Amino acid sequence: MKKLIFILIFLSLGHYIYAQEILNTTDVKIKTPLKSNWAYEYDDDLLNEQIIGDVVYINTLKSITAVSATDGKELWKYTFPINKGINSPAAIRGKYAVFTSYYYNKKNDVGSSFLTVIDLTTGKEKWSLKANDKFYNEYFEIYDENLYVICGNLSDWREYDDYYKIIPEEPKVLAFNLNDGKIIWEYQLPDDESLILSVEKDFVFVGYDWDFDEKNPKNKLLAISAKTGKELWTYNPSGLLIKVMITEVKMYNGLLFAFSKSQIACVDPKSGTEKWSKNVFDRPNKYFFLKDEIYSSGENWYGFRLKDGEIILTKKIISRSFLSELGSAFLSVLLSRFSGFIKLGIAIFGSNDVFKYTYIPNKYVYEELFLTSLANDKGLYAIQKDDNEVVLKFQSKNSKDDKIIESKFGKECQDLNFANGFSDSQAFVTTRSKVAAVNLATGKIDWIKDFEAGSISIGLKIIGEKMYLFTNNMVLQLESE
């Protein structure tokens, strides 16, 4: 039985392709000053959230809750069953929420793995599968009416104190019908160490071949038909000096983009043929798609033309990015309600003990939050941590304009985050449950208000004419006064 304990070096290779909609200034209608319409307090530390239609879904260590976006009233609450052990953050998509669970009985040395689907209209379990000899991987994807997950044989279980991530033997990709839990198809994977990276349209994309001891210093990307489960093609990145992992893929404008910590590649999704690839050497944290361009944020900003990969912009905006050392799609965050600050790390964290395994980390942890860099029609923005002092910096994308506007927030604002959109004159940020509007021309704070919603800000989301402030204690809906 192969088992793999992932360490900090591995996790630091990941990054976000930022999934949340990034708004241009013409899309942002909200303006300061702001007032709070309603607030909803969590039952425990926040793990993940989604806003779908007129409902805010809150995933904490204890539960998944639906809250009305109209008045903040609780619609339903699903509490995680104790008998399923520890749970992963849920993927919340469309009409369903999905999570995996892991239970280990140390006395009898036996364990179980669960795959559970929640109906978002009722808050009830649609179905839940239990496996005593197999393991459901926590990297799963929902697309349309189907669920895709890796499941493999497991003959040995581990207690929570040693468990981080288990790699099942002879894994398969299983496609489930979300309505009834029936298997639609299954595909035998060529490598135990495989992860589902994304499901988009007619494709299931799987990353595999991550053995650093192989002579071939590359890893591969596998495309499977989402409808039939048949293999379509495999892609092996070109132009790499060292072996890297493709940690994210994204379909955009009919093309597939594959990302690692040192490369961006454009691939024809129908054939798997590489159209172009570019090496990016400063380990970018995030990528942003804007019309016919893509921007990478790290210590340097790069802009690429989508059709041919030509570099259209290179700018150094910061000396060290806020999350340069830990920026990762697998980043786990401990909210310490006692010490009142954010602690970043790679362990499976609990509220009171950083070494207690209380959830299984996956890429859905704080999905679409913790935005520390952003590119939009106005320019490039990044948060820098220099000698523990947090500084917001921004500059124009115009290649001739290298002037950097700075706004210093001090050492106490370690939880500073951007909203996903700015007005034509102000950037919206949050820190320590405060919301501030920073003048894009001068860097001065035009407006700031403390909403007293907790000691830690997790992030801001703008949807339409509403803004949502997420903290460690609650979510507040804000709007223009």
C-alpha cells in the first residue's frame, strides 16, 4: 500500500488560478460609504463559502448552512455526522454540495471512507457512500449533474495523528449521477499518484506521473471524456528544465491552459497538442484572465497574449509577495480565536490545537477568498509584507508608466485582502473586520469603517450592488448608504 505524506515543499508548488469573477471598474456599482444590511454568525471556524443566486452557503468545521442573501436568516443547517470522522471542505456547486470523510478506529485498526452529497434545496443528504476497503480521494469535481472522484483500493488505515493524505492503489476515476448516486462510468488510472484537476465541458483533466525518481523529468496531463470515460489524449509539457507538477488547468476562450509553478502552457483541448508554453521563473501565486490576455502575479507581473503566448508586459511591483512562500491551491489556514491572528500552515488544523486533525484539506479551503493580488482594466495590484509591515501597491498596466502607488497598513494588518473588484477611483480592502476604500491616485485611505465582525478578515466579495464581508466570526452583507 502506497502512502504519501505531503510536506511544505510539495504544497508550495501549487497556486491559484483565481476562480472568482474579477470585476472591471465599469462592473462595480457599489460606492462608499457602506452600511450593513444584515449579519450572520457562524457556529465555528469558516472553511469555505459560496454565493449562488440569493443564497449564501457557509461551510464551517461543524456544518454547512444556507443563509438568505435577502435578510441573512438561516434557511437550513446540515451538521456533519460524528460517525463519519473528519471531513473535507465541501465543493458547493449548482444544486449540490459534496464532501469526503475519513474515519479511523485505532482500537480495532479499521477505517472507513465516505462520499456524501447534500441537496442544496433542502439541506438533506441526497446520498452517501461508505467504503471499508476503498478510499475516496478528497479532490473531486462537480460538473452539471455529475460528480467525478478518484477511488482506489486500501488495505491499511492510519490514525489521525499520522494521517495527512493517503494514496490509494489501483485508483479509478468514477463518474456518478448526482441525482441517484449510480456509477455512470469508471476509468482505470495509469498512476497511483493521480489527482482530478478540473472538469470542464466535455473533459475530465487528471494530473499524474509525479514520480521524481523517473528518468523523464516531466509530469503528464490526462484528458478523459466526461460523457463516456474514454481516454482522449495525454499531454507532456515541453521546455522544462526540471520536473514540475501541473497543479491547475483552466478552459478559457476555447483553449486549455495548464499551470505549474514555473510554466504556463496553452493546449488544444481537442487533441492535447501544445500550442505554446512560457517559463515563468519567479513562482507566481495567481493567474488572471482578462479578455485576450492573461496575467501572472508574483514578485514580478507578466502579461501574455492568449493566442500565441507573446509577453506583452513585465513589471516588478513588489519585492516579496504577501504569500510568496506559501501561496498554494492547497493552503490551509488556522483561525486562532484565542490569539486573534491568522496562522498559515500546511497541517490539518483545529480551532484550539494546531496539531489536531479536524478536517481534510483540499483546494476548496477558503475558495475565492484571501485575494492578495489582482489584475483588472485599471492596473496591477498586490499586497506586500516587508519586515512584517503590510503594504498595498498598485500601478498601471501601461508599459511606459512604472509609477507605483503605495498604501501602508502597518504591522497589525496581517489579514489585509482585496475585494474582487474596484470602482473607477477606489480599491476596496478589508482587515481586522474593517472595510476601507483606498484612493487609486494617491494611495490614501478615503473611507474606512469597523464593522466589529470579528478579529480576522477572510475576504470581500462583490456581487452586483452588494458586498459581502467574511470574517472568522460572521458574514455581513454591505451596500452603499
